[in-house]
Amino acid sequence: MNKYNLGLILFLSTCISANDSTGYVGTGGVKYLKNKNIEMYSEELLIRKNLIKVDYQFKNLTNKDITETILFPLPRIDNTFESDFADTEKLLKSFKVQVNGQSIQPEMHVRAFIQKDEYSKPVDVTAEFNQCGFTEVEMLNPWNRTNDNSEKFENKLRNCKNSNLQRILPKNYDDSIMWSAQVIYSWQQSFKANAITQVQHQYAPLVGGSVSLYPAEDSKTYCMDQNFRTGLKKAKSQHAPYQALGYILTTGANWAKPIQNFRLTVERDANELVSFCWKGKVKKINATQFQMTEKNFVPKQDLDIIFVRKL
């Protein structure tokens, strides 16, 4: 395993919740039910703090056109304002899709979930929220994060007569209702017979961080090897401010065959150090970019990246 400043961990929940930190969750790539007749021929992924851009080439392996529903699921975001959080609204506003060079407008779906307690799994209650009079804008509140409507929404849920919902809500009225919202983008995609279809999407990732780095606690998550720690010491950045983000690579394993050609580029700012984990060769292609290329790639882990400011 090449530990050239890289690290792969799945982030589907808030990673950082201290008062001086900003939390983030991992985002990822397109996804749909596995189709044995379509392969992801190539994937080119660029990750920067302000941009994630993915270029795909999908190949229809048959002599007939195929139409599928493409999904781009974003993670669940909790409806709580107890701590700072990454700029979720910026992600929604920045999301763009192009197919064969032409921009398309994907459909947005909002799902609501309630978690009865910290030991229970979240339950999809979108239908119940709709029946209780919640609008899509209200269900988007965890993502828009413009104001704290917790009390208003809790009263609305408590007063709703839906029996399924009432069975899920905490029995103790003093317990907060832990609910979250997920955004899923979708579009109908045609794959021409025996042809390549190019799909590109880009967005501003959810970036978290903290005012101070503690390498002893963070080294495993981001694979901070000896070379990276030496770089921290040289830059006097052992406890410097940092930013971090997650990317879910494993959605790329949903296709008919391994990804024939995969290329990942991670870019940092000139005044930063970067660390992550990768099972393979990492090449520094210039002063700020690191690149990984793979053939017949099946992603089995997800990616977390930390950017530490040089002092």
C-alpha cells in the first residue's frame, strides 16, 4: 500500500462537531441499478476544495439503445444547528450535469428520515411528511440552513395525526425529534447502441475543518505518514488550521465491468500540505497536483482528504 499522503474512509455522517470545527459529509458520483449491458469505460475525477468534477465515458455493449434512470444521491443532513457545518446550500446551487457536451437539468427529489433514538436506523418518512403538510422547501431545511425552525417543525410533527409517524416519534416530548433530509438528483439517460456516452457533473464539495490540527488523532484517517509529518514540522504546521472533505468512490462499482481507465487528480493550494491514502502508485505531476491512474479499476473504499495550511 502506497501511503503517499492519502486516506480512504466512508463519511455518511458528520465527522467533526466541536465548537471550533466545521463538519462535512462525503459526496460521490453517479449511480443506478447495475446493468450488465453498460460499462463505465472511463472515469476522470478532479478533486479540489472548491470543485469536484467528474468526466465519465459509458459504453453500451449491445446493438440496441438502452435507457436508464441515473441517480446522484447526496448524503443525509441532520436538521440541527448545534454546530457549524459545511456549506450545503452552495453544493445544491453549484450542481451541474452535461451529457455529450450539452447541459441538462436533472430532477431533484427530497427525502425525509426520522431516527427514533441514537441506536435506531433512520426510517424514510417522506410520505408521512407530505401527508402532514410539509412542503419540499421545509423538508430542504437541513440543506438550506437559513434559520433554525426546529421548534416549529417539531410541533408540526407532534400535532400530525399520521399513525405511522406517531409510532416512530420519541414518546418523551422532552426528547428532540432527530430528522434529516436527503437530496437525490435523477435524469433519464439514453445510451446509444455500440457507442460511448459522455456524462460530466461538477459541484462544490462539502468542506469541513478546524482551527487546529492534532496529528496523533488524525493520522490514521488521512494516512499521515512520516514524510507528511516531516513536512508539517518543516512548515511549523503541526497544529495549523486545516480543511477536509470526503468523496464516495464506491458508487463506481455499480457498473457491468471494472472501470477500464480511471484517473484521479487531487489538487491543493500552493500554501498547503495534503494527505490521503491510496492503494497504488501516486504521482506528483506538478507543484500542486497529485495523480493516480488505474486499469480495470473496482473501487472498494472511499476517499478522505485533508489540506493543512503552511504557517
